Amino acid sequence: MRSIFHNKIVWLSVVLLAALSIFVFATHEQQIDFSTQVKPILNKKCITCHGGVKAKGGFSLLFREDALAKTEAGKPAIIPGDPGASDMIRRLTLKDPEERMPYKHEPLSKEEINILTKWIKQGAQWGEHWAYVPLKPVTVPDISNAFVKNDVDKFIYAKLEDEKLKPSAEADKATLLRRVSLDLIGMQPSSTIAQQYLHSNDARAYEILVDSLLASPHFGERWTAMWLDLARYADTKGYERDGERNIWRYRDWLIKAFNEDKPYDQFLIEQIAGDLLPNPTDAQYIATAFHRNTMTNDEGGTDNEEFRTAAVIDRVNTTWEALMGTTFACVQCHSHPYDPFRHDEYYKFMAYFNDTRDEDSEGDYPLLRNFEDSSKQQLDELTAWLKQHASQQQAANINRFVRTWEPSINSLTADKFINSELNDTKWLAYRNHGSARLKQVDLQNHNELIYRYIAWDNNGKWQIHLDSAAGPVVVTVPAKATKGWQITSLALPVQQGVHDIYITYENPSLKPEQTGLQFDWFYFTEEFPGKTAKDYNAYKKLFWKLLTINVEATPVMMDNPGDMHRASYVFERGNWLVKGKLVTPEVPQSLNSAMPKNAPKNRLGLAMWLTNKQNPLVARTMVNRLWEQLFGTGIAETLEDLGTQGITPTHRELLDYLSYQFMNEDKWSIKKLLKTIVMSATYRQDSKLTEELKQKDLFNKFYARGPRVRLSAEQVRDQSLCFSNTLNEKMYGESVYPFQPKGIWLSPYNGAQWNMNKDGSQYRRAVYTYWKRTAAYPSMLTFDAASREVCTARRVRTNTPLQALVTLNDSAYTDMSRRFAYRMQKEAGNNVQQQIAKGYELMLYKNIAPNKLQALVKLYNEALLKFKNNPRETCEINGGMNEHLSPETSALIVVANAMLNLDEVITKS
Amino acid sequence: MTQKELHNQRLLKEAEHAVTHMHTRRHFLKESAMGLGGLALGALFGCKSNSSATSQVVFDPAHPLLPKLPQFPGKAKSVIYLHMAGAPSQLELFDYKPELMKMDGQECPPSLLAGKRFAFIRGVPKMLGPQAKFAQHGESRLWISENLPHFATIADEVSLLKAVTTDQFNHAPAQLLMHTGTPRLGRPSIGSWVTYGLGTENQNLPGFVVLTSGGRFPDAGKSVWGSGFLPSVYQGVQCRSEGDPVLFIKDPDGMDRDLRKASIDAINEVNQQSYQEYNDPEILSRISQYEMAYKMQISVPEVMNINNEPQYIHDMYGTEPGKASFANNVLLARKLVEKGVRFVQLFDWGWDSHGTDAGTAVDVGLINKCRHVDKAMTALVLDLKQRGLLDETLVVWGGEFGRTPMMENREGKQNPFKGRDHHTEAFTIWMAGGGIKKGFSYGETDEIGYSAVSGKTEPYDIQATILNQLGFNHETFTYPFQGRPFRLTDTKGKVIRDIIA
């Protein structure tokens, strides 16, 4: 009792002293910092009622101009320089609970009120949130000692000193080799690279290792795996039908881009606006598939415009979340609750993305048709010929049309249906005596119509009428039955201007409910040029061959041409059906980063703005993300939110320093940036946890030790493929089907089947695994992979028994266990102890500790005893009869299975 | 002390106990990281702790499923949600409309069509009278159709919500709205929220189990039991009646239980050594996860096995061991909640009665579907009751929307069979147990069952009510994501107080 009482007195005096010192310091006139001192109080205590969502009493604290404006009380609540006259301060200090703010909540502390008072006295300046301030050169702490290897370490060491912590020693070579390999290439390096490093005495050995990993083609695969979460990449379209989408070329584009170290600014420009670059290459078109990974809804009866809008909104949200670490989604319905973004700014930004050709069509249009080999050559020939025989514009148009079938009018945009309908809400389909309208079609100078259609009956004919269903007939076309979809053309008498056109269909031989004709798209154009050329016929034929040839195609971005321009509006309270004022493309004001002067008002301009060095968020977001990939946690933990509600960075100066470096010295080179980090002493530290660190810094916020983090879903799979010597190193191409239990895929109205590869593709890296949105690969999902319906800026690592079940029992892993056991036998001879020691070394590059070996040998002996008496189980665990079959092998398989499950193996140390 | 108070007290005790256990090193450290000075200040100056802090659900990645305390003592401990995917017709089951019969075959009045959009109806469809006979049942005199003869016997146990509405008329978005609070993908399902909030009582079983029947997954796919932005550990674990009951639960062929035990012991022995080396507490939790995995391998197949249920239970539910059926799933649901599983979600596919073929006709296919579920869902309520579990188990039954009083005329043509299109303006959901009123009907539709006229409710209200029964205020039960607190009911939802006992 006495001692507790005594303690209390001691505490009381300590606390009083502390409080007194705060008071003394506080009364001393100190400049109040808005971002670090004022904004946190406003966000926590005021902004729910006086912010972007609500402005109770006509008072909002989001922007300075709003906060200083007159409130409903008829005068401003903040008078800069005069806290005594500022109603805000008065209301914070009232006694009457009905009057006192925050309303019906705990009052602010004295200290908080003190800060706000002084802030108003000093002029109520709105500071800038750190992440919205353009990057400037950062002074590196002047530190030099035995620990420091590069500038990164100086920032880290300075903070460690503040915290009275000491850095750890460098990790041993084996640990470093494994760590840096998993980090840079996501798997084990070749044994040559590994052995070279382990046996080298060169002082530069580690750097040589790092350089060879950065140069490995596996580098691109590893970083692509990360980017696919941001791009919400999947091999299916999502929603109910979740049908297949052919978009793997985008994945391959990423792998190549990472491998060739495409500067990050260029990397983004091509993904956001590759199609708008001058004479875009196929690769630049493919890059834009980044934003075609949005979902498409093929469910019958769904409104295409609704889901087109949803896709555009997703593009806006993903651009902000993935590239700028900002949660923009909430600005859809109202001004940002905490950060300085106004409601209409959302829609101004959305206007950059809203004028694209895609319309939630079943065909996933627009597509880039991928010509390869001879057809590629023929396309080049055609292009060359056109240069001679057509205007530059016409040649470009034909080239684009052959490559993309665009810009066509999708039949799903038709309306005014009579005896016609959007079949399954996808294609315009006709019964006898049917008509429907296509709105505002530019017919000027167009004397040819190319269209894609199906006819099911030989007897019908269809007509185009101008301005009404009974209007003048432009053309009458007999429709003969086709074998499936067909592209064909017809000559049109030239019309003037833009018209609503009505397409009618007559076929009295049909029963009333029978459908005879269905369109996919219409392309109004000029006839094929060069009529007078002697090889006209040959090239026209080639044009038609290339136009109709069956090639594999990738969804890409493409803007509407002028006559198809789509206007953008504010959606009132986020409701796409309630359109407010008209908006044009613009970026938010509050990021202190204006549009570059020469930027066009389209996605290309937007891409230029993103990659402009004045943009405060793009470099910071990427640097923070790369750091997180290496250390397990970002410098700012909330990768998805660097705004005022995000978690404050542990080392803000370091983040700014690296970001500035990234844009300038490194010229946006991801490889250079990664090298800087992995070469640091900070990264190379041992990851053992001392008792002191366990108490002081369990989560490694100060980096007094190296990272120790569970592997990602992809890494878990890929390294096991390495151990078991089964990895198929083939790169690129269509997604693959490794082992997956039966019954995972059961989408309604979709007969798709998971047919496991048996040609060796089942052993390809995780990044190539077929990704079905509504039923993603289960063993990777269990290890926290994202289902990729929408952008995932950060995976949360969990630790669950279901993960254990995957690596223990998933057939993919039992298969790898077997092959790992065979490898141990092959490489270590007959002695079990040596076999296990070898296996351990193959996994972790180091000798197994005697007690670990003992535990595994014990397991081996128990298993051996069992199998010696049990031929059936011996055979089963070996996966059947083969040359390896023996009780000894089966026992070693059990051990191999256990070894794939060791914490050291599942974790990067 | 009443039974209810006793029950509440027990729940509270249990949860408090669990919470003390949950105070792991992380939370201790998090608190002490605020600084001892901070703690002392609070103690000395009598600062009250922030009330919202106490109701904040804590997430511990090392022990994400430990039982947690709800915000207030709830009446229910677990939920069984029976979702009839495809949307059953309320007009042939619960919502008795003799007036509609009088209009059968007549053209739909223009007033019902003006400004409306339907998934498939075009032009002017004909009205379709109820295709089933109705009668009043029990002391509560609830109207129930002849399609549900078993269910009619438990009229006095349930609350019917007859005026549920939605704003989504396609299956996938409507199912997502019903289960995740938004028609778009990416948000956590209600089962994930509940597991996140309450953890699970039985560490040897998943906290949130999903069972499907009808041969297909629901239209929105696995997203309707996904964890959205919540950690993936809270997603529904699909238990299957064919293949492994839980994916990868079965040891590889040739590995018997003893050998599995020996190998997990070896793994954990080596991991223990690694712990000595690295001192990383994550290793300790990995050790416990492997132990748990081993136990789960026993308890999951055990609970998923219905062979050993007594014959009277099989007769009661209409179960047939070895088959994938709704009845089997319902029995499994009872077994799972009995073992402490928090949320059991059933999906039965095949209720989309468009009338495009006999299987989807309201007078053929629908009756067959009813035969498959009627006995089992009735047995569930009775069985829970006889085991004393009904008071603490909330049973919810419904689809994602309703069906039109008009006969569907797909693309303007008469459908070959009698069918109804998707309808957002009125449908019926029933609830039983878990503190819900017995023998009660709430909400009314107009004379032809077209739209709700009183007691109108929305999916958000259903969600708010389920959370309420479990001890959560849907407005303050949030998860921080993208810089703001998210909740299941988004910006909407009202607890339907009228149906709470």
C-alpha cells in the first residue's frame, strides 16, 4: 500500500512538472504549425460536422476561404489575428453544454484550445499537408560512422539516435542472399549467382549480386505481380457472368517494362494515355489496358451506361489510389471529408476518362487486334500503300480501323425499339417489321457503311431511313443468313450533316416472336481510296482480309472522335442518374501543381500532369510502395492514403529525399531506386529481435533491425517451385492453369472449366496463374492475394490456420514436396541426415542447426517405420509407382512437406 | 433474474473473458506506446476514456479470430442466413393478393409501367394472378401459400417482412447490395463484418461458413461472402459437401493422422528453435496456427459429417447424406452454430422464375424449389427450438428482390411458361429466433402486391437489424479504410424495431 501511494506521489510530481513545462513552453510565443498541430485537432474533433460532408451552422474548416467566411450567425467564426473576437474559440470554451463545441462531445483539452487560439492569433494560416507540397531537395543529416553506407542510413541513424536505439549488425551472407533475391526477383536466383556470391571474398560481392538480380528477367515478373493488384488485373470481366477477358498482353507489357527499367514517368504516360501518343505503337496501346481492367457487366438486363459509368469511376479512383496515394472515392458524393478536394473537382477529373469509346459492350470494345508475323507484315504493306494513295488522315483512319475496328457505333447504343430489342441487352436485334434508332450519326461525306452482324434467315431486308422510321430511305439491303458474325460493307449515297437514323427490318416469313437480324457495330466511312491505282483491287482485298481475319485482341483505351464526344457532368450526391452542371477536364487546385503549359486537355495532358515534377504525390506514392515491398511496411504505413487521415510517415524527410532523388538523379529509374535501398546498411541489417527492441519497437518503425516479413502469396509458390526444381521459366503468354481443386468455378450462365495444364505450364510462376475475379485461385487468396475486383493498394498480411492447410495439403504443394525429396536424395546421397541438411541448405543457403536437424530426422524415422509396414501408404504418398518408390523416399517426402512449412521458409528474414 | 437477463449476463461474461485473453502483447504495447505519462495523466485528472474507443473493434493480425465483445449485449450469438438466389416469388409464397387474381390475363395498366424499367419486360405485359392457394395459419393467422405446407406449421415462430424493397433489379448487384451494402464489388459481406466484430467462439472451426446448393454459385459469385477491404481472414470459408469439406483440409493420400501429428510437431519444434533465434512473436503465432490447423482437420470433417445424425433428424430435415442438397446444408448450419460458428450463410441457386422454361415457371419449377427447401427450413427452426438454440440464433430467409405481379414478356414476346420478371418494389423476407417477434407480419403492399405501402424496409434495414440483434450499432460499427470509417450500411439503414421482441 505504502509503496503504491509513494509511487503515486512520485508520478504526480513528474506529471505536474511535465505539465508545467508544457505550459511554460506554450506561453512562449512559438509559431504554430497548421499541418502537424492544428489539422490533427480539426480532423479529430471538428471536421465531421464542419468539413466536406457537413457544414453545420454554415461553418466548414476544410478550406481557409470557407472557414473565414460568414457563418449562419452572420459573421465569420474565425477572425485572423483576434482569437478573442473569434466565435470558434468562444464556442470551444463555453460552460453551457448546449452551446459548447464540439456539440455533445468531450470538450477540447486546454492544450488543444491553446493551440487553436494561438493559431488564430498568428493569422489562422492554412498550412500545407506535407504530401501536397511539391518535392524539394532535402538536406541529408550530417552523419558518418561505421554503420552508414549511404544516405538512406543517415536519415535512419539520426532517428535511431533520437530514440536511443542502436542499429543491428549486418545479416549473414545466406540471409542477405535470400532476402534480396526474394525482394528483387521474388524467388531464388540461379545457383550460379547464389554460389558466386556465397563464395566470393570480393568487397563488392553484394553489389554484384544486386546488379545481377536487377538484370534478371525474373525481376520484371516479380514487380509485375505487385502492379497487377493496383491495375486490378484479371483474366475475366467480373460481375455475374464473369466471362473471359483476353488481356494477358498487358501483363506481359508490364514484365517487359519493369525489365527494361522503363522510366516511371514514361511507364505511367503509356498506361494512362499510350493511345494518345503520336502514332501509337501496339505496345503503347497495350499499355493502356491498365484502365481496361475495369469490370464489364454481361448479365442480361443490365444497363450498359450504368456499368460504363461504374468503370469510369473506377478509373478515377484507381488513378488516385494507386498512383497518388489519395482516397478520392469519397469525393464522388460530396467534398472530401478531410482533404482539400471539392465535390465538382471529382467530376472535372473524371472528365479526362469519360470520353472514351468503351461502352460496357460484350465484345469489350475497343480492342487492339494483334497482328503477328505474316499478317503484321501485310498490315505494314497496306499502310505503306495507303501513304501513296490516300490522304494522310485517311491512311491513318484506315490503319486504326483495321487495328481496332474503331471508331464504330456500338449497336447497344440504339433506342426507340419497335419489334426490336437489345438482345440480352448486348446487341440490336430485329423481328419482322422492326425499327430502332441510332442517334446523331455523322453522315457527312460518308459513302460506305461497314458493319458487323448476324442474319438467321434468308428472306429479310433492312433499310436505313433519315430522321424518322418513315423518313426517306437511304439504302435497302437484303439480309441473307450468315454463319455467325460477319463483317461486310455497302455503298451509301452521300448525305449532308448529322442525322438520327432509323434502321428498319422487314421479313414477313418470320413468326411474330422470331428474331431475324442482329447488329454488333456500324462504321460510316469513305470508300476505300486509290481507285485509279492499278493494284487497287489487290490492296482492297488485303484490307478486307486484315479487317476480317481472326486475330487475338486486347481491350485498350481510345477516345471518342469529335462527333461522338461525350459530355461530362457533376453527379448530384454521386448519383449518376442525377446530372448537375457540365464540366470539362481539370485537375484539383489544392495540389499546388498546375497543368504543364503544353498539356492537351485530355488523358495525355493528365499523364503529363501526373509525371510533372511539380506533382507532389506521384513520386512519393511509388517510393513509399517500393519501400513497403522491401520492408513490409511503408514509410507512411497507409500506402493508399498519404492525405491528412493517413498514418504519418515514420521518416518523412527520407521519403521526400528518395522521392526527389527518384525524379531527378535517378530519372525515374525504379531499378536505381531499389538499388539505393537494398544497398543501404538499414536494409542489410540482421532481423533478429532483441528483448530491448521487442519492448521499444516491436513493429520495426525505427529500423534498428532488418525486415522480417511473411512472404507474399506469389513468393510462397515461386520459391517452392525453385526448391522442388520444377519451375518452368517460360515467360509471357496466356495465363496458365496449375493444380486447383474441383468445384471452385461455378458461375451461373458460364460453362467455363478449369482444365489443369499438364504440359509443364502448371509449374510456371504465380504471376501467370489464370485469375478469375469471382473465384480466384484459392491457395493464393488464402495467402492474402487480392481478388482484384477493384484496385488493392496494400495487402494486409494475416496469419491463419487455413494458410497452414494450403502448404501442408494443397496438391500443388504435395507434388512439390515429392520433387523436393527426390532432389534431396539426388544431391545428397543416401544418408538421411545429409539429405535433410542438403534440403535445408537448398532452401536457406545455410547449415541446419543440430536441434532442427534432430527434429526432422525424428520425423523421418517415425515416417519410415510407418511406411515400412505399409506399402499402400508408401505408394500413395509417392503419388503412385515410379522409380523413386521406397519407404525411405516416402519418409523423406513427409519431411520435405514439413520443410516447406517451416516459419523460416514461409518468412523472409 | 429473467432467462433473458441471465443469458445476456452469460454472453457478456464470455465476451469479457475473451477480451482479457485477447489483450496480447500488441495491444499492451500500443497502449504503453501512448506513454506512461499519458496514462498517468488520465488517471490523475480523472479524464474519462473516449466512449468511442471502447466500442472500437480491435484487429490483431496475429490472433484475428479470437472472440470479441460486441458493442452491447446482443440477443443473438449467431446467424443462419438462407438466401434463395434468383429471388423467389413473394406472390406465390407469402404475399396473398386476391385482387391480383381478378386482374389475371388483363393488360397491365399504364400507370404501373410509366417511368419504370424492368430487366426483361418490354411493352405492355399481362397481369398474372397468384399461382398458388393461400390460407391463414397458426394463432397469428399469417397468410402462407400451399407451396410451403411445412413452413405453415411454424407461422407462430416467425416474423414476415412483406414490404422489403431494393433499388437493384439485376441478380449480381442486388445480391451484393443485400450482403455487402453496395451493389458494386469490393465491400465486406455481412458475415465478414460479424466475424470481424465478434471473432469466433470455436477456434477449431472457421467463424464464417458458406454452404451452397442448387448446382451453381449465386450470381455475384464469391464476392457475396468476400471480406472486401477487411483482412481476408474474415471472408466466408466455403464448406463443401463434395470433395474436401474445406479446401485443403484433407491430408495427402498416404499421410495418416499420426504422421500428420508428427509432422506438425516437427514443424513446430523447428519453429520453436527459430523463435529462440529470432525472438519474433510472429513465430509463436505461426506455431499456434499450425496446432489449430491440425485441430481443424479433425473438427471440420466431424461437424460436416451428417451420417451419424439420428434417423428422426434425417426425417425431419429430409436430408440425404452424401448428396449436395439444401436440406443437408441446413442441417449442417444447425450443427455449425451449435459448435460456435458465428455466421452460416446458405445460398440455394435456381429461384429465378422467369417462365422461359418449365424449370423457371411459377406454377412448375417454383413448386419444385419449394419442395426442396420447405421441410428443411421448417425443421431448422423447430430443431433449433428444441435444442434451446433458437433464442440465440437468428434465422433469416429471403432473396435479392421480388417478382412482378405482371407476367414476363421477354423482349415484348409472350414467354412459353408462366413467369414473373425481377421486381424491386416489394418482396418478402422472414426472420425467426434471435430476439425477433414470433408470429408477426410487418409491412404491407398494395392490393396487387406491386409496391410497398407501409412498413417499407430496405436491405440496409435488414442489415442494421441483424447487427443490432448481435449487439452492434450499425452506425458506429466501422472499419477505417481509404481515410474514412466504413460501415456495412453505408449511409443508410434503420433497425426495424417493430419486429424485435
